[in-house]
Amino acid sequence: MGGWYVGGGWKFYLRVGERWFLLRLMRLNLNKGVTGRLALFGAFAIFSGEWGICAEVVNVYSHRHYEVDQKVNALFTEKTGIEVKVVNADADQLIERLKAEGANSPADVLVTVDAGRMQRAKGEGLLQAVDSAVLKESTPEGLGDEEGFWFPYTLRARVILVAKDRVKEGEIANYEDLADVKWRGRLLIRSSSSSYNQSLLASVIAANGEEAAEKWAKGVVGNFARPPQGGDRDQIKAVAAGLADVCVSNTYYLGLLLGSPDPAERKAGESVRVIFPNAGGRGTHCNVSAAGVTKHAKHVEAAKAYLEFLVSPEVQRLLALGSHEHPIGMDLTVNPLHGKWGEFKVDRETFGKMGEKQGEAVRIFDEVGWK
Ligand SMILES: [Fe+2]
């Protein structure tokens, strides 16, 4: 990467083949006390192993692992000339890495799929507040960070799915019902190591208290049709195969099955019905994909532009169709599946407590033997 410091001046973008380069008309400090003015300037630097002109970049530490993200990042580069460099890992690992790297971290943006993790990253002092009218406006009431340390950009509902042919309408309505002995040997849900389940239990703790939450988790474990294994899609497939009648999954995994090129996966998706739990009460537990600018970001403006890009209508559309996540503004018209599943009430009551209750959730999981 080139070693030129840019303190101000004009910017020019130059496209060479598939790549964008940034040129800057700038002031160059030649020596102490001597300032020279330079005209149009191209910094030749070693960049990506080639000699080229110094390009702007935003470094993203991301937990997300979806194909559509590459499309989104390529589109950002096409529109802004800013290259997106991604480091993929589990959110907990990324948080540890940010802590270890401190001020030397190359990361500009942290992306996770869990509000609880973002709340923790903020609490650990790993993020900085961003002042953006665009991001403020795109954040639904109660589903972001009031101080602007991170912003949600997709919504992910964690729902109950039932076998259409074996569970009647109205037989199950709430998360609390999952602990009912009626479902003994008929229930599937993935392991407690998943942040999706940690946040789900955190929300149950926030809603019903620790004691009730532990009782609930014990009841759920007692109803397992098999020890937890695989991801959300595997639970749906197992219900389709008759191994259980009820499972818990994020809606977008059902979308991915229904949109799969594999007919067997589509058939599995067709065999279940979506129930948005707690519709008559606090609402359905939802998590978010969220992004924040890191405390020690070296490319703050590029990072802010990247966050604003994620909530743009174009990207919201790409994500709704590509990964089947709900757009953050809950527009149900983009993806026909969202329209079909219909409107639902989002649990905003417990959303802000996910981070603080996650530790307790992990303790309860251990206590009740939820593997
Ligand atoms: Fe996921």
C-alpha cells in the first residue's frame, strides 16, 4: 500500500479494466517547514502485489458468509471506487481479534449477525459513534443503538416451523409452548453454541426472568427428538423427513431451501408452515445483521459510506432476494416469500437486552444440558 498522506484536496477516480483507482490533487509536505504544491498526482505503490495507483479501501471484519455479500461489495466498489477487503470469521473471534490488535487493527468496519455481539463490541470500546442522518432514518425504533455505535441492516426472524400435515393450525403459538410436554420427542432445534439460540434464550430471560427461562430451556431439552446437530436447514429437513414435527429456524433458511436448485430441498421447505411466535404478546424474536465503524478505523469516511450503502434500496433489494433476510424497513413486497409469510410483530421489548443476557443464557444452556 502506498505511503502518501492525504490531508485534503481534489479526488479523481480512474477506472482501468475491472479496477478503480483514486487520484488526488494534493498538498505534499516535502520537508519540515517547506510545503510544495503538487498538481494531479498518482501515487505509484505496491498494491495487491502489482504496481498501480494507490486506491482507497475499506477493511471489513465480517461474520456473514453469504454469496450475496460478494455482489454487494463489488457493487460498492463499482459505485465508489473504494475496494472492500473482507476478513471472515466468527463474531466472537473477530471481537477478540479487534481487542488484541487495538490501535493497530486494520479493521474499519465490524459486521455481525447478532445484536448481542454488537452490544458487546460497543461495551468493550471497539466501536465508534457515527453521525449519519441516513443511518438514523433507516434504523427502526428500538432495533439499533441509540448512540449510533452500530446500525442494523437486515432483519432475521427466529420462528417456529411445523409439519403441515401433522400439526394443526393454532396448535402452537408461542416460544413458551416449545417446552410443553405435548411436544416430547417431536421437537428439533440446533445447538446452544449458535448465537441465534443464545440471543433467543437471552430474550426469554429478558421477558420472563431467569428462573422461568431456565425451566423453559429444561422443558425444551426434554422435548428434543435427537441431540442438537447441524444448522437451521438441517432441522427443517429432518421435520420434512418425519423425524420431528416442530422445529425452530430463522425464516431466511426456509427461503434458501425454497429457492434451492435441489428439488429435495424445495420439497422439504414446502412441507412446513411458518408460525411467527408470540404474536399476541411481546412479538417474534428477531435479530439483525448489523455493522459498526471500529474505534481505530483508518478509513472512517469510506466506512461510513459503506454502512450507508448497506441500507440503500438497491442493496436492501439484493439482500432480500439473495439471502431472503427481511429488509430492515420491513418492506414485504421485494421478495414474494416475505409477502406470503406475511406481517408479524417484532419483539422490541427484549431486543436491547440481548447482549447483557447472553452470558446468563450460556450458563442456563450448560445447566440444562442443551448441547
Ligand atoms: Fe445464518
